[in-house]
Amino acid sequence: MTAPNGQYAYYPGCSLKASASAYERSAMAVLERLELRFVEIDDWNCCGATEYFSLNRLPAYSLVARNLALAAAQPTHELVAPCSACYLNLRKTDDHMRQEPKLKEQVNRALAAGGLHYEPGTLRVRHLLDVIIDDVGYEAIAAKVTRPLAGLRVAPYYGCLVVRPFESDDPEYPTHMDRLLEVLGATVVDFPMKAHCCGGHMTQISEDTAFELIRRILHNAAAYQADVIVTVCPMCQLNLDAYQGNVNRRFGTAFNLPVLYFTQMMGLAFGLQPEALGIGSELVPAQAALNKIGQVPAETPRHTPKRRDKDALPMPSRQRR
Amino acid sequence: MPEGPNGRTFYQRVVQATPGGKSLAQCLQCGSCGGSCPSGPDMDHSPRQLFAMIMAGMEDEVLSSNTPWHCVSCYYCTVRCPQQIPITDLMYTLKQMAIARGKYRESGHVDFSNSFIGMVERFGRSFELGLATRYHLTHNPLKMVSKGTLGLQMMVKGRLSPLPESIRNMPQLTAILTEAKRIAAQQEV
Amino acid sequence: MTEERVGVYVCHCGHNIAGTVDVEAVAQWAQTLPYVAVARDYRFMCSSLGQELIEKDIKELGLTRVVVAACSPHMHEPTFRGVSARAGLNPYLMEMANIREHASWVHRDDMAAATDKAKALVAGAVRRALELKPLEPFKAAIKETTLVVGGGIAGITAALEIANAGYPVVMVEREPSIGGHMAQLDKTFPTLDCSACILTPKMFDVGTHPNITLLTYSEVEQVDGYVGNFTVRVRKKARKINTDVCTGCGDCWSRCPAKVVDEVFEAGLGYRTAVYRPFPQAVPKYPVIDVESCIYFQKGTCRACEKFCPTGAISFDQEDEVIVLSVGNIVLATGYKTFDPRQIPQYGYGRLANVFTSMEFERMVNAAGPTGGKVVLRDGVTTPKSVGIIHCVGSRDHRFNRYCSATCCMAALKFSHLVKERTNAEVYQFYIDMRASFKDYEEFYVRILDEGAHMVRGRVAEVTDAARQPGEEGKLIIQVEDTLIGRQRRIPVDMVILMVGMEPQEDAVEISHLFGIGCSTAGFFTERHPKLDPVATMTDGIFICGACQGPKDIPESVGQGAATAARVLSLIGQKEVEIEPIRAQIDESRCSGCRVCNTMCPYSAIDYIEELGVSRVNPALCKGCGTCVAACPSQVITGQHFTYEAIMAQIEGLLYDVRSGNGHKTVAEPQPVEVA
């Protein structure tokens, strides 16, 4: 546990109070099991998503900095966000204020108009996934598993902002959630598109762009015979889940891939009831897939020759030198 | 080289408005950015080309390009750039400059951003239903039909709130944003 | 003290110093310092006219000390010491003030400050010069034996040149055979001649040369001494083979049941046994037993090799052997390793079967390699119909190596030819910039273009098996911006070759410490001068050649290998070498015999004389580093040429208040600090 006094400042972000309420419900249920204490920042505001930075950078930084200033008043230096976009904005603002003295000065001048101040570097901004994996650890999580997700083939979908540009794991081929899901007993499929883009706000602006990006991810998860896609971000969940029908219509495909949050998977493995985890609020229903838990999983399709196939050349290990 | 306000070139202004932007000088024109971009095929110039154009001082062409507006903020270009150029952040800078000069072509992006920010400035929180309605009503009323179906589904699942939620201390946030805008207005972009 | 007369010479170094430092002002100001008899500035002090100027002053004005304010002493101290000596002044009474690297080059934007700093440096040098004592250099005989570390093509060249001149060479090689990376290659660019055909005769010569002692499967553990007289300890690892009786017949490895992937010679593309000889032309011909993979050593039973060896050469009990060598010069040719492409996961190496490294591909196209020279996919049978070759993997990249690995462009073109020749597949080259800048290289590039290689200018974004559109299923898709078209392309291919860059050996930094030479931040060994002394190091008697100094190809490595030989032979020809007399000296009458210095000395140069109860410095081993001088609790050790008096005088000179005009004030005495 790296947080002093085991407490974390919690920044939910707007989605978790609306379209991603299932994420918050399941996260809170899981955190209780893991005995992590999250204290919601009082009167937090929106992080501006990707929109505010496009228009006017100083108000955008100031908007985010208000949250940092409010969080810094709490008796902890750990600030946690479950939404990847919120996490990035909070962390980017802290980082850029640290890098650029002029920005720090200007943002603090704006904050002063509201009687606030933020000293960059005060908080350590983290994503919920990183907190659970790094501070709790695989072993402690494994100890809480009462109903392993055996038989379920899951595609771990990280999306962009949890691993880029601030690298909490490899920015190209992260694996820390893979290991988490394995600890929960699931079969994790190789998933080359795991850190590719879900389309972000393009679903609102340019469907041509967004639906193709969503299609690629669904296509890849289906090709690797995943039963469920697991996400760490409300935007990713929304795009892959809510627009799956549109994608099917546009491309004549028949994807039927439920998209759940990693906290929902943890809750299921901890033996919590699906309803308590907000399962059922996804637009592509997950129940049929979840019924596979406990059954014998389908065999993983082989993509690489075995080391001792008669004629085959040795396959290099994945381990770096 | 055409110069802007205060005798600074377009290139210098772009670099100075972007944290870590100095590394733009080291661009190798390798195309890692354009190759990695998920929306690359939709862009009229690859990011790499924009950088060459910035260096050539082609301000009007750069700020009229649709490229920054297709950026989905995935940061693949940023982490893959061999010269550690903060490409995604440069795209934010260009969008801002384009708005300041009234140069962008595809208004959809800007108006969506504006709708979003309007909500935030009013309530301190974003409000998905209000956003969708306002944005699509002004832009693409026909789309409201399909979006409306989706919205209904979402509401049935309890994922779309019919009413906006507001923060308590709106006056504080307004004061902060007003001051930030005032400071921003004093500087050229 | 007889009246001292100091000459101060301020060099312009063309524009290098004079562009930033007001050299005339510095000279005029120096003229006012106590004991300075003459101060002059001149365009190039190191030119023959500049040297003659100093010589003439020493003789005519009776100078007793000389200060040259110019570049780093690394550059021209020997020059100006020579000037003094020719004019009859002890060369150790010449002092340099470095007003180029320490003033003009680092303060380009502030001429006034740079000039002030130059004055302070000159004042320090003058004060120091007044405290210097005449010294006489030691002379030491040069041992004729040369140690060559590393048996790749650079080391082989150096060893053969020296040995052919009639002097003994000991070659130490870490692997079981010499040959290095060149032995792994099939063809060499741009001539496409067979690598083995040109290398193996040289390897054979090394193995049989009467003047060369070959120690393979051996590593240097310790190096002591100085130019002409190095003592080197070498660990000869146990081969577990009695080479006196082994005939290299191969009965052992053909019966060995343990098979492991050969990560070294076969670059991971093939297998070898636990008892093995890396390749048929290996020199020496003897195998080694790899204890890690040997079933007998791991599980206690097997001994198949022993049973089948017709000469009883298997020696499971053989131990490592330590050999102590006495050599006059050392040539380092420790080579390079290749970049591990798993650090770039988006290229899929280790995940996607048909992504190969360039070294794997070298082994694949080698007639003696795992596929017998057939170009096939990882399944070992399918011939690719299209091959993508990705340049600059791990090179020209801030995240990994910022430098260009220099050889990959040409090697990639060579691969293009070999793929075409053996499969007629389509070849795509993905490059950032084509670099073909030596003799016949550009012509080779054009020849490959003629052969129909598709050149795509763009650094590849990713290699994926995630098919997106028809035609991509079952292929490796190379996604790239074709920068000449300005458009993103997805090119499906069967096979991808990653041109992995060259990197310093894993233990390059440790090697540089072991031999006491410099090493860049990347880990390549630092030459004495990048242009004019490219194979010498800052440590006399230690030379470097080949890729341990920086990425380079075969012709350049061979050129450097021969160059080190010339440098070594020139030293051997001098029979003896002058050694700096800068040594520590212990005033034995005041030594308390506490022995603190004995353990501090990094060169084990201080002995304790039991019967006298004092410590004494062995001047042959002492390097004059000053560690003991600082450590001695009784302050009875003096560093010659760096006495307390000289150092304090220099500091006082540096602290002169140059701006007050007269330059005679020193700062206030430091006050004792109250300790709470």
C-alpha cells in the first residue's frame, strides 16, 4: 500500500455519475473488498475531456487545476481517477505546470481568483487500474477470488490514455491488466488491438472515422474468439458497447461482444452479485457470455509454430534480453 | 519567413505555445506519426507534412488543414516519435490557433467542443443528454433519429440522466475561468 | 629564490579563442602580474612560428617558467613541453591554462565574462608555474608482447599485422571460437563476396601463427601497470575438454542428447548440443561443454560424450585456469551486440512468428546455417512471396539509440538481393534516409533498385497480424506513412526482417573501467582524438579498433585493426617509453605507518615496509592519481607536480579579483564555521 494512511483522493469524473455508473458501482464494491479508502473530492468539476484543450489552453488547464487544488487539500498525496481521459488531464496539467514555470504562474493566477492555489508535484495522479495492481498486488487480489472466471475468454482492452503518453506499462503492448484477469481465472486472449483507439469523441463528430476504429477493435477481439471485452475507461466502454449496433449495421457484421469494466470482472470473481456490479446496464447484454464461467474454455487458436515442430525454426522468446 | 505579432515566426509561436515543443526542430520527416495515426487516412496532410509546412512558414495552409481536427488524442504518434516531439499536444496548439484566426474548415469539431464547454461553464459538469441534443439539433437534426434511439436505450438502462447536475461553488469556477480567459486574451497565440 | 622570470603566451586559436576572449587584453593584463617578464598573444601558438617565438624568448629573455594559455593540455601539453625542452628549460616548468574548452567555448555569448575567466585562469597558471619543480621522466623498456582482446575481424587484423612483423601476440576471446560477427554472415556488401571465404583463412592464420598465442573461451579479469609494462590476469574458462588429445572429430556432439537454442552463433535461429563447436570452421577446432545445458552437469547422469570420445578428451573435472600475462601494449577489439527488438513491441518480434532479426536472417541465408541457405518462414518450409525489410530498428531514436548504426542500410540492400536471388519474392525496403556513402556503396544501391526492390520512405509505425481489410488475412501487415506520397499505407507481406542496430557490448562500461579507458554515455570506447588519433585512448599503450569504438562495417574495422597494429609497432620500435614522473611520494621520516594509504590505492602501488614501520610508493605502479595524498591523515604524502603549494597557489591565482584592474587582491581568508 503506497498511500499514506491508506486513503486516496477520488476524482470520479462526469461519466461515472451518468453513463458509466456501473463502473463506479462495481469499483466501489471491489474497493470495499480490497479495503481501500477512497474519499471523493468535494465539489469537483469536469476535467474538460479532450474538448477544452482544443479551444483555449489556459482555461482548460485552470479547469483541471481547480480539481487538483481541491484534492490537494485532502490528507493524502494520491489522487485516483477511474476514467482514462480524466486521469490524463489531471496528470498532464500537473506535469505541464511542473515543466513550465510560466504556465504554473498563470494557472495559479487564475486559481487565485477563486481563492485557490496548486503547487505542481503535490499530488501523484494515478489511474484506478494502476492503483489496484500496484498497491494491492496480484497476490492479495488472488486471495479474494472466490469464484474464478474459468472458461471465460476475455480481450483486455486498455485503450489509449491509461498507457500513453504517461507510461504506466508498455505503451504499445501493455500486459498488467492481462495478468490481473488471469489472476481472476479468466483466459486472456492475445489481442493486438488492445491499446488502439476506440474513436474517442469522433463518435459525436465523424462517424466515418469512429465506426471504422470501433470495427477494427471488435473485429480483432472476435478473431481471437473473445467472449467479453474488458475496459478501463467509460469512453471506451461507451463507444464499443453503445455503437456496436451501428457498426454492425454499417459494415454488415454481426458482432455480439459484451463490453464490461475490469472492476465488474473483479467483482464477479470476488463472488459479488452481477446486479451489485451494475451488470445489465450494458447495451450488448453480457449474461450469455457470463454463463460460460465454469465451463471448459475453447482452445486458443495457434499462431506460432511450436519449438519442436518437425521442420520449424525456433521461435524467439517474448522475454526481453 | 513571414512573421507574426512581436516579430516571431509562425514556427516560433507554435513551439512556444506547446510544452516540450522545442524538439519539433529535430523532426526527421520519418512519418512515424502519420503511419501510426488511426485517423491518418482522413487527414488532408499527415502530421509530418504539417511540421514541414510549419517550418516553411505556411501559416494559412497549416491552420486551414483538417489534420488537427481529426486527431483522436490516442498519443500513438507521441510515444512512437523517435525525436520525442509532443505531436498530440502540437495538434491542440494548432486547433487553438486555427480558432483564434478563424481558419478551420470543418465546423463540426469546433461546435461540438463549444457545446461541450458551454455545458461545463454553465454547470461545472458535462451533461451528456444536453450535449447530444444541443449539438445534433444544430448540426444534424436527421441524425437525432438514430442518436435518439440510442439515447432512449441508454436512458432505459439508467445511463443517461435527464437533468443536468451542477457543482455547488459555481461562482468560484466562473471566477477562475474568467480570470484564465482574461490572461489568455492578453497573450497572442 | 633567484628572481623568477615567467613568459605568458596567449593563443588565439584562430577564431576559436579570439572570437570570444579578448586575447590581447589578457596578454596585456598578464604582463602586469608579478614575475611575468613577457606576455604575448599569437594566432596559433602550436604552429612552428608560435613555437619558435617561445623558444626564442626562453633563450633570449632567460625565462625560468612558461605559461601557455591555449587549449586543453590533452591536446598540446606535449607540444609545449617539447618547446621548453628544446630551449633548455625543464619541460615540467611549463604550465597550460585552458582558455578554450574552459572559457571561450563555454561562454560564447558573453565576451566580457569569458575574458575575465581567461584572466583568472592565466593568473592561476602563473602562480602555479612559480611553484613547479623540475622533474625527469622515467624511462621504461617496452615489453614486446601485445595483448589483443577480442577475436573478431578487427582483432584478427591487428593480431596478424603485429605477429607478421615478428612480435608476439596473445589473443583473448570470450567465445569458444574466434571469428566474431563476420563468421555468422553469408555474403558481404557491396561486392557480395562470401564472408567465410575471406575470413576463415585469416582465422586459420591466427590459430597457427608461431607468434600468436590464442586463448579462447577466456576473459580478462584484471589489468595493472602502464604502457610498456602491463600485467594482465586472464581467466581461461574450463572447456571440460582436454585439448591436448581432442582431435575435433565431432563424435561427442553428434551423440549429445541435449539440444538448446543457439542464441549466440545461430542468433536464436538454430539449435546446438550441450557439447558443441559453434561452427565447422571454428578456430580452435575443439568443442566446449556448456555446463548450463549439459544433462550430466544438471542431472548427474548421461556422460554420452565421454563414452563415445575415441581419445578420452572429455574432462568433466577440468577447472578454470588463471593465466598472468606480461604485455607491453593492449588492443581492445571487443565488438558489439545487436539491439533487442522486443523493446519495440509494435514490430511484433517474439510475438509474430514471421518477424526475424537481421542476424537471424544472416544465419538463414548462410549455406551452413539452420535452413541450409533456404529463405523460409518460421515453419521451416514455406517460401515467402513478399518480404518487408525495416531499417533503423533501435537506431536514430531517442528512446533507444540516438546514433545511426551505419551498416544497416547496406546490409538491408544485400538482403534484398539475396531474397530475390533465392525466392524471387517481392521486397519492400522501409527506410528513413538511405545512407550509402563509401566506395562502391552507391553503385550497389542502384544495382538493387535495378533488381526491382520497392523502396518506401517512412519509418514503419507497426507490424500487425490484425487484418483490417480483404487481402490482409494471414499476412503480416506493415503500416507506414509513405512519406514520398504523403499517405498511410498498409502493405501485407509474408516475412518481416528487422534491421537491428549495433550497440556496445552488455559489459562495455565494466570493460572500460577494467582497462582504465574512457567510454561514451552510449557505451562506446572513447578515442584520444576523433579525427587525429582515432585508435588510441587516453591511456597510453591501450588502443581500440572495430565496433567497440562505434558502429562500423567490415572495411572500416579492418582499417582500424591495421591502424592499431601500426601504433603498437611504432611503440615497440622505440624500445623504451618515457613515463610521466608525476607520482606520489611519502616523507618516510614523518609517516606514522597507519597504512590508510595502502588500502586506498586503486593500483596497489603502496607497500608497507615492515622493518621500518612506514609505507612506500612503488613508482612503477603509481599513476599519480592523488587518492593517497588526500587520504593521508598526517599529510606526509606529496603528489609531485601537484604539491599542496602548487595547488593552493593556483587557487589563489584563480581567485584574483580580475575586475579591479590591478589583480593583486585575493579573497578573504575563509573563516572557521561554527559547528552546532
